Amino acid sequence: MKTQEVYILGIESSCDDTAASVLYNGNVLSNVIATQKIHKQYGGVVPELASRAHQQNIVPVVDQALKIAGINKSQLSAVAFTRGPGLMGALLVGTSFAKSLAYGLNIPLIDVNHMQAHILAHFINEDGFKKPEFPFLAMTISGGHTQIVKVEHYFNMTVIGETIDDAVGEAYDKSGKILGLGYPAGPKIDALAQLGNHKAFTFTKPKVKGLDFSFSGLKTAILYFIQKQVKENPNFITENLNDICASIQYTIIGILIDKLKQASNSTGIKHIAIGGGVSANSGIRKALKEGEQKFGWTTYVPKFEFTTDNAAMIAIVGYLKYIEKDFSTQDITASARLKI
Ligand code: KG4
Ligand code: ZN
């Protein structure tokens, strides 16, 4: 039998990154991302500005992805796109574009769940990165999501825990805002935390039952603590910035690891994968490595470019669905609150 040659174009436009990627049989040929800088000045993503920027970016980004991959669009086997969850106006740009392109080329259209894609990014062929063994637990941690998912097979996943309010990345970004660190603050808090003493200040961890998370109380506790201290000493933040960041990071990572331990104990699953922007965090990476020693875990952290929002993760889901001939029809619509 002739081996199949599958070229998948993946398109991602759920939030503030317009991205396109071409995969050949699960190998990344290109992974292009236009990150929208406009939101920085507003301290967070402005939905209307995001959809406008997606409209401007989508054609050049797809064009570049094809050029870097060195293929012509007529060679594509299918077009995969993010159907949701995400910002409606943003999703609509990618969805409409993908539908017209697949229709024009007369090739299959494949809808992708963004949250599944963060998890299945682990199945991109990449030297030096092992693929998780089924069943495994996946913790997706980013500015928009915080979930623990039990993954029994590619498309057999169950959410067993999730945030009841803010996502963990929001906890980083909002704490950073209080400290005047700009947006997104996660990477800055992470860098400063490494210079500070994590025992300097104590923040109470929220008590949430089961495997769910809550981060909004922590943010308020940090706000009140800082306001009180600044009243007594106007230079409190600048004098203690590293220690404050280290203490915040220690608390947040503690919350994540506690729930992972609980999830691993209750399911008996010791293979643990992470994904999403916060998986770039040095604290979570270190804690997972320690988990290998302490709890006998096997842990999986994807290559950095596949952790934050990207289109290679959309294309790998496209590839897995292509093999199963799991295609969409042209009447598919974007879904802002799509569930796993
Ligand atoms: O996955 P992502 O690029 O976008 C979505 O939110 O979907 O994640 C962005 C989030 C932001 O909240 C950012 O502050 C956080 O990931 N982040 C980090 C780090 N790098 C990015 N948080 C903590 N430590 C980091 N090193
Ligand atoms: Zn995401």
C-alpha cells in the first residue's frame, strides 16, 4: 500500500493570536503566529480589536505558513480550524476563512476544539519530546483556561476539574497589574520570583472541593495585602518585589500541584501532561520534575512553541481526525463556549 501523504493546514483565531501551521504526516513544516500587540495598552484582550486584527492578519499568516512549508495550497489534504471555545468575533474570522478555503479547494474541512488541541499538542512529532501514554491526566493552564482532564484516548476525554472563576494565568496577570508589572505579567512574576524568598509572605490557599480551582479570592487577598502594606510604607512594592513575586508564585504552584496530586490519587493515573501558556512557568516545571521523584509520576511538558496558543496544535488534531475521516460539513458554526 502506498503510504499516505497528508498535508494539514491548521488555523487558530480564538483569542489574540492569529496563527497558521502546516503539518506533513504529523511533522511541523511551519508554525506562524501573529501576536496582536494592540491589547498591551489596554491591560487585557479587547474582543472587538481582536477580531479586527484577525481579519487583517489571516491572509498573510496563512500565506506565510504555506511559503515556509514550501508547498502550494493545491497540495493540502484538509483545512483544520478552531471552532471554540474562545471569543465569538475572533473565532468567526478563522471559521469563515477555513470554510471558504476548504470549499474553494474542494478538500475536507475539520473542526477542532481548542482545549482538546492544547492537550493533543503532545502528539506532534518532535525530536526529544516523548508522547504521553494513555490514560494520562492533562492540566491545561493559561490566561483563559484551568482544567484537569482525564485522557483515555485522543477523543475520549473527561474534564475532572476546572476553575470556578478566574484562570490561573489571570491570577498571574491580575497580581502583576496590582504590582505595576504590565500585561501579560506571568513571565515577569516568574522571572522575579526566582530572585526572591517564597516564604517572605503567606497567602491563604482557597478551599475548593474536589478537583476544581478558584483563583479570584487569591487575587483579592493579594490586592488587600498590598494596599495595606503600601499605606504603611509607600515603597513597599519596590523594596520587596522579588519576595512578593516568589510568595505569589509559591502559592499558585502549590494550588496546582495539590490538585494534581489529588487527581492522580483518585484516578490512579501517574502519567501527567501540562499545556497552555502557564506551562512555561519555571515553578510548575520544577514541581513536576519533583513529582517524578516523590510520587513516581511520568511527566510531559511540550516544546514551548506548542504550549501557548498556536496553530500546530490545531493541525495535529486535524491530522488525527483526518486519519479517522472525521470531517465537518459547510454548515458548521463557531461555538464560543464549546466544551471538551
Ligand atoms: O496559552 P496562552 O498564550 O494564551 C491563553 O491565555 O490562551 O497563555 C497566556 C497566559 C498569560 O496569562 C501569561 O501571563 C501566562 O500565560 N504565562 C505565564 C508564563 N508565561 C506565560 N505565567 C506564569 N509564568 C510564565 N512563565
Ligand atoms: Zn489556549
